[in-house]
Amino acid sequence: MVRGSKNKQGRGAGMAYGYRFFRFWIFSLEKVRTYIANRIVFAVIPSLAVYKILKRCRAFIYRLYSVFRKIRRNQLMTYYEQVKKFKKMIPIGVKSTSELIDFLKSKVDVEEISFDDFPYYNLQMLTNNAVHCIQNMELQIKPEDMLFRIFRVIKNEKSDKYCEANSKDFMFVVIEEHTKYICSNSNRLFVEIDLASGISQDEYNNEGLLFRSLISHMAIASGEGYL
């Protein structure tokens, strides 16, 4: 009886030991699984996310570098080089204000608005800029005689290529009736209208201030990929 009891006790102890051993390995494997899962969640996934972010940043920085390199290259061009590259692109013949507005409407859809609906510039600032613009150096139009036409560019497929960071919410073009002073918060649209406005034959031949101003705008636009 005693021997049988000892055998039962031995078997019971062995089973208990085996159970503890099995539970230990189950617990250990569970710990390993949890550790691996945590490593995947907290190491691999963030690493992939960081990699994607860095990859995008690298592409963005490269594009930005390319743009600045082009701009810098055009800025480093001598005046003679700018003339040689861009003079032939300048149209001879000054367009009227109505012709400029027609040109604007051929590029984008616009809606003419009043100063009450114009949040960015006030009349004083626009008037001051127009009074001191190159076009008014000879005309000498007085501030009280200036007439501004303000256009809001309607967002659609036609205007997408003109949209920039500072014009996402509200893109505008302003043209002064007499001086043909142009203002816009879209650089690309400004350059296209400025170029389309044309210059006189005399200005073209003598390479006057208006000619030089237009050439410099074209050089910058070329560097930014607008021209």
C-alpha cells in the first residue's frame, strides 16, 4: 500500500512538474510573441513610416533644390545673356486695358469684384504702387484719377496651374485702367499678363526701363519653370 501510494505520489509530482514545465514554455512563448509584436509595432512600423517620410522629404528637397538652382542660374545670367535669351519673345505693340482683360479671360475664368470683396490689398497700397510704377513715370497719372479693375480668379481646371501657396484661398488680378499697372498673387499669371501687355517699338529698340523690368521678370519666371 505504501509502495503504491509512493508510486502515485511520484506520478503526481511528475505530472505537476510536467504541467509547470509546459506552462513555463507557454508563458515564455507568449512573452516572445508579445516582444516580437511590440518590436514590429514600435520599431518596424515607425521605421517604415520614417523611411517613407524621409523619402518624400528627400524628393521634395531635391525638387526645391532644382528650382532654386534654375532661379540662381538665371539670376547669375548677365544682362546681355538675358537679352539674348528673352528679347525675341517680347511682343512689340502695347495692348489696351480691355485687350489685357480679354487676355486674362482667355487664360482663366474670372469675376470682377469691388474693393469691399477684396481682402488682401487696400486702395491706398494699390494706388501707391501704381503711382510709382515704371509705366507712370512718363504718364504721371494722379492717384485720384486712377481706376482699378479687380478680378477674382475662379477655381477650376483652368486655374489649377496658376495656383500657388499664397493664392490657394483667393487668387486675384488687379489692372489699373490708365497705367496698365498689374498686380497678382499668382507669379505665373502675373508674368504671362505682363509679357502679353507688350512694349512700344521705341522701348524695344532702346531697351528702356520697362524692357529691362520685363526681361528680369522673364528670367525669374524661366528659372521657376513658368516660361
